[in-house]
Amino acid sequence: MLHVLARTIGLVVCLVGALAIPCLATNPDPFNCTWDDWVGCSPKNTIVPGGARYVFSGYLRDDTGAPVCGFSKTQIHLDFSECTCPHTRPDDWIQSDVDSECDGYVYWSANLNFGGSCPCRIHVRVSGLIFKTLDGDGTPVPPSGIDGGLRSVDANGNGIVALDDLSVFQQEFVNTGVRHDYRGDLAQPFDGITSLVDLSWFREHFIG
């Protein structure tokens, strides 16, 4: 709730400022842009309650650190081309939902409306260039060391959240040996733990 309130206040301030200053897109700088560290998806991402949807986001900034406003979403992509497991994503490169907002904010939500979990590397690309690489399973991602990869409640990527996906989650939930975060840690914000919170998240997508 506090996160939503802060975003709302920020957008109001941003919109007020935009009335006085024209919004001109500049060139994003990879060293100043910031991004989330993990990606989740679900074929029901547009149906379940907003609080249970997967969102990947970032902020575009130029070489001075200033927000890049109005940068075209057609130039901002998540690159899934290294993900080789079964999946239902519509394309290897999926653009963001929106052009960058006046504070540089961009996100994927409706455009994560597909399934398939995979221990693969994912790239953030801006104008075709790699701005960030999200390492896959087995390569701890800083700062918390959580394994990466594409996470989905639709584990097998057949476009349906069903009992076979629950079976994959159950194996991860009861496993006392080596766990794979991309299979069991389903609830955002990802914490590297497979718990009842993740089961609750799965349930929202299962019955949504």
C-alpha cells in the first residue's frame, strides 16, 4: 500500500512538473538506469487481483542521472531468447507496457501474460543494446544470492495453471535438499524461500 501511495504521489508531482516543462526523450545511459533483479510471469497475469500480478520494472536515466521521459516502449525489451524450456511467451523480445513516464519509470505487467519457468539468463535491452543481464539458476544474483531464471506459476508453459504445475511447486515446497528458486519462490518480492506465501500466490493464479 505504501509503495502504491508513493508511486501515486510521485506521478502527481511529475505530472504537475510536466505541465510547465515539455517532455523530451533523451538517450538512456546503461550505467545510470536501474532494474529489478528477477522476472515472473503468468498466463493469468491480467485476471488475478493487482496485488498478485507479476511486474518487472526499471527507471531510465541519461548520462547525467536525469530521468528519461517519453522514451518509446518499442525500444525497451526483455530478451528471453536464452530460455529454452517449454513456454508460451509470444516472442523472444517482449517490449514494455508503456513509454517511459516522466520520472523514467517503465514496466512490464500485461506483457508478462504468458507462462513457462526456466533457469535461463534474461537480458534487458534498450534500443537493442543489453542494459542489464539477469543471471539464471545456479548463478546467485546480488545482493541476496537468490537464483535467477524465469519464474511462473505455469511451470510447464502450456498456458494453463493446473494440477501438474501444483505438483512442481509441491516438490519444491517439501524438498529439504537443493531447491530451485525459479520453481518455488513464486510470490513477489522474491525472497529465495518457498513458503505458504508462495502457495497463496499460486492459488490466486490457479483459481483466477
